[in-house]
Amino acid sequence: MSLLHFNSTAVSAACRYSVQHHGLMGPAVKLMINQYNIDPAKINGTGPKKNLLKSDVLSFIDKENLKPVIMSAAEEPYDEKSDMTVTFQTRPYKLHKLDQGPASETTLTRKDALDYYRKMQVIRRMETSAGNLYKEKKVRGFCHLYTGQEACAVGMIGAMDKKDAVITAYRCHGWTYLLGSTVLEVIAELTGKISGNVYGKGGSMHMYDKNFFGGNGIVGAQQPLGAGVAFAMKYTILA
């Protein structure tokens, strides 16, 4: 799976070292250090009491040409427990103009369960950082968090095919991350940076990706747009 690889022990040690030698770090700085697996001791802080600023970390990332730490499925060690499955019975469905409804039971593998849980945790931590930045007035305008709704997006993504398209309302941070953008790109978009999902021009409610037709700032705007996307897909993909 293509997910951010968080080494909690190393990150915790790095944060403690940074507090001792560089002072406290803001949430955005911690997020970037975490995502790029950077040793804070290698960065010269330019803030008060040598605190690390976001500009310090971004300069270091550019200088070292670093990439986010990604672990692919091929790199993960094989775990014999990953083939374990569990079966759930679903609730009955009321059908409307359908001869047959969804399956009455579903199975979940251990690997998929951990994948879903990890994605939900990443979204929650990302949104916590976004909320802190909003309180610090680093995020201008609206900031509609997806906190508490992580399972909705993760579950729907888990049931989708790669060719499926998605459109949503104004709480789109989690969707943007799940559909291809990095955590840093989402945070950068919120703070109006050119490294953001849409170059800092969209903000909280207007992020897009491949087959993701965005958040929409107007209440209900996604419904007619989504109908149009579905109508187009009917002719271009399903035909």
C-alpha cells in the first residue's frame, strides 16, 4: 500500500531532541519532519531561541531534494497473519426498483483492516494539524475539517474501482489525501502555498485530483455536477 510510513519511536526521539536543542516545534513543522523522516538536529533554526520554522524545513527539503517516505506493498515484510479474514453479516436493505440488492455478508482481511485504520489515523492527525494552524491564523478563510468522518471516505474508497469518479461537498481534505495528494500538499493548500494541491488557489473547499471533482463550496452544488460526471462516464467509460 502506498501510505506514509510513520516510525513513531524515531519521530518521538527526534522531537525530544529538537525540544532540547531547538525549542518547541509548531504542528506544521512536526508534520513535515514526520513525513520526510528528517532529523531536526540537521536543520539550523532561524526562529526565536533557534526554533525551527516551516521555512527552515522547506529550505532543507529543497536543498537535500527529499521525497516523502513511502512504503510500497512490495517493500513490506510478509506477515502470515495478513491472510486472516473475518466475515460480517450486513443489515437488510430496502430496495427501490432493484431485483437484487448488495450481498448480505462481507469479508475483511487483516491487511485491509490495518490499511483502513492507518488511513483513518493519518486523516485524523492531518486534520488535527490543520485545526491548529487555523487557530494560529495560518489558514485564512474557511477550514472545514473532516474530523469524525474518516471512516466514510475510507470505506467508500475501499469499495471503489480505480476508474470510479468522486465528487463531494466542502469537507474534502480527507478525500483529497485518499485520492492521491500527500498530507503536505493538503496542508500547503490550506495555507495558500504554491506547493499545495491546486497551487494555493483553492483553499479548504476546492481541492481536486484525478477522478476527484473536488470539494464544492456551494451547498448542494456537487449534486448536479455529480450527475453530469456520471452521465459523462456512462458514455466514455461504460459504453
